[in-house]
Amino acid sequence: MTLNQWNLVSRAKRGMYTASGYKKRVENRIVPILNQRKVASDETYWHFSWYLKDKRTDLDNISFMQKFIFDAAQHANIIKNDNLDQVSDIRHTFITIDKTNPRVEIHVGKQI
């Protein structure tokens, strides 16, 4: 979901309820993936590598999805909070186009 899509959903009639439900469904899909790795307290560097389906969407609209990822990480008890104590450096790299397998790969480590 891009930021533009999120805005359309949340501004529609009963949008806040629809958006909240959608956010929960997205987070429920992310949590099992995040549960495969724990993050140490000194690992505050997060690098998102995006593999896009096409070039039609603005990059800031795509990187908006980090909000769902960080919230899911909190629900999965991967991090306590997404404040500066837990997340102090965020980087985004938009790697390439992958029409068959668009995805985001997340690398978490110590501050560089």
C-alpha cells in the first residue's frame, strides 16, 4: 500500500474504520516474517531495500510502508518502540524493478 492508496482509504466514508482494519491485516502479514529474527537493543540502524513492481509510483509513497513495518515490529515484540532509542538511522535503497517478486528486504544492525 502506498501513501496515496492509504489516503484514499482513510478519507472515504467510514474511512478511519476501514483504514484501521486494513492496517491490522497488513501488520498481521508482516509479524510472522519479523518473528524470524530478534533485534538487539544496540541494533538501531534499519535499511530498507525496495524491489519495485514498476516505476510508476513516487518513492516517498512507497517508503511510507515503513510505518506499518515498525508498528508490526512493536506488536511482534521485536522492538519496544520505534522512537530514537530503538530506531536511530533509517535508510532506503530502491534497488531495481522486479515484476514477478516485488518486495522489501530489511537489514537491521548497529549504528554506522
